[in-house]
Amino acid sequence: MDYEKKYVRHTPMCLECGSRIRYGRTDKKFCCDECKTSYHNNQARAGRTFRNKVIAIINRNYEILNELIRSGVTSADLMDLTAAGFTPGIVTSYRRYGKHMPDISMIVPLAQTLSVSTDTLFGLVETDLDESVYINITKDLEKIVADSSSPAEAALAKCQYLLEQVQQNPAHFIYECCYTEQAADLSRYADFDKFCPDKWPEFRDMAIKYGTHVIRFCTKSEWTERTHYALAWIYIHEKNYTGARDHISTLPSISSNRLQESILAQLATFESGFEGMKEVLRNNLQNFTRALNKEILYAAEDYAWYDDPQNCVEFASWGLDVIHTLSKNKDLIAYTRGFTRDIYKYLLHADLRMDAYDAAAQHWEDLAGEMQSHYDFYRTVLSNPAEAAKYSDRQIRYIEAYTLDFIEQKKESILDALRSWHGEDKVNRFLSLVK
């Protein structure tokens, strides 16, 4: 008899280790007793950390108020208090009356139930500040890269920094996601170069823990998808290919002809008219451009390392031609810059593998020219309010950060990577040929 599969089992992930729970009830939260105990211990620790954080803020508030009283001030504007370091929105009656403070053990579970950070729950941050949080993280990471002696050391330093931020901001999804992403970056060095073997297991385990928390409780698809993507890379470098596929399977796929983008532009035509359709179409093409560019970049990297270097040169050159064609549409230029830069990096890697110094010098000149072209374009965007309005606040911050100093930093980071792969002599040899 031909049996059809009528039921697909839902396999939740363990809250602690992130592995799939393949046996038992479908509502199980832990794969074993050890994970259950560890999870609850960590939750209790997070509660204590947050309690200490809140008490420190309350104490600071009282110090400010007491100082004003001692100075004879009987009233003050809230804006002035905030400027002095006072944090509004915190329950301060607890010290005097011994009440009105919720059970501290319920803070973390309540935040998880509401899908917000504990800071947001207590009014310490607002949801609309998330963009600023991410932008500030990006700036801090760029500084770490600039101050690091090698890409591997930069990856380690970024992980250390973000782990501290996660611990200082319990249950904050953006910090947790960014930490997981940086742990994924570190995983390549731990795998290929056997870098920091004593430290990597802790970074890995914490990334799985915090990443699982984001996936389970965050309601914003951007952060859950980024987290799934990062955890997939961690599992790949850990040789846990089943775990990697579990996370990959949750991500959107272009294999379907029924993507959102396939119909959103048509919906806009009916709903908002032709002008509405053009805006949606622009957004769709920007997303498609990023996806295509990323695929070309990753393939160029693999060609550069594992295939005949001439094949890498041919593929990367073709990929750059595709990007240049897309960039003829000015609305797509901002979505090609980083990919273009890194494709050139692997193109240079292939050149040096073949000792093709003249070709490397030419490709370096081409890269410098393209980065200058990007810079010039971004200046025109910033000087034209109508053009600037096409970009989000986050994108505008990136465009503003694309300065001449930024260009030099990125060029130097490429040279540092090439030096680590080929040695100082080869790099200096092709640089001497640059006009």
C-alpha cells in the first residue's frame, strides 16, 4: 500500500544549546536535564544582573536628587535632570516604602513573553532607538578592526567586545544577534587557522545560547534571519552539518517563483498606482542586487582558494561586469560597494597566486577608482535632499561614514589580508607597479 505522509513533526530547538529536540513532546523546551538546569541557572543569573543594574540606576537617581536638595533646589526641569545623569521611568519609591517593586525573578520571563528587552520593559530604551543601537555597534566594530593587527585578532576582539555588551544589556536582541554574527566570523578562523582554541568553545556556546534566545523570542524577521544565518555558519565550521541545515531551512529561498517581491510591485500598481509600483520595484531590485552580489562574492572567494586561480580571475571579472551593469541604475549603486571591494580582494589573491604582479597592480588601481567613484556618488546623494530621501536613516549613516579616511582604512585592511596570505614581499612587489 502506498502511504502518504500526512503529518510533519514540528521539532523545536533546545532553549539552552540550540539543538533540535527530535524526541518526546512537541512542546518540549530542553533536550536534556543538563540543558534545563543550565538554562534556569543562567536565567537566575540574568535576573540578578538586571537587579543590580536597576539598583545602581536608582542609587544614582537618589544621589542626584539628594545633591539638589543639599543645594537648596526644590524643583528642577526633567530635561535638566536627564542631562545631569538622572534616569526617568525607574521606580524609586522602593527605598523609602519597601514596596512597589515587582518580583525580580519575573522580569526576564516577562520580557521574553512580551518579546522585548528588559531595558525596554523598564523604559530604559525605546524600540525606535534600535537603529541607533545597531549603528553605534557598527561604528565600534569598525574601530576595533582599524586597531587590530590581523583579521583573526579583529574577529576575536569584536567577539569579546560584544559579549561584554550582551552581558551589560540582558535580553537585548540586537546585541545578542550581533554577538552571534561576530562569533560566526570568528568561527572561520577557529576552523581554518585553529585560532584561539582555548577561547573558541566558550564563544561558540554563548553564541548558540544567545542566538537561540533571539530566534525564539524576537518578533522582527531581520534579526531572527540574521541569527539563523550566523548560527548556520557556526555549525558549518563545527562540522555539524545537520545543525547547519536546520538553520538554513528556516531562511527565505529564491527557489520559489512566489516570492513576496514577485507580486508586491503588482499589488502596488493596483493599490497606489504606477508611482507606488516604481517605489516597490526599486526596493525589490535593491534586495535582488544584494542577494546576487553576495552569491558572486562567496563564489569568487571559493574560486580564489580552491580552484585554478585563472578560473577565479575569469569568474570574478565576469561578476564585476554584472555588478557594473547593475550600477548603471543609480538606485542600485549603494547596494554593490562592499561586495565590489571584497570581490577585488579575492581577485588580487588569485593574481598573487599566479605571480601576476602587473595584473594585480591594475586590479588595485581599478579598485581604488571604484571606491573613489562611490565616494563621489555619495557626496551627490547627501547634497540632494530628494535623493537622500530614498535611503533609510541607517543607510544614510553608512553613506556619511564612507569618507576618504574610511576608504584608506578599507584598502589597508585588504593589504593586511594579502600580506597574511602571501607575505610582505609579494604585496610590495605589485604595489611598486601601481601608477
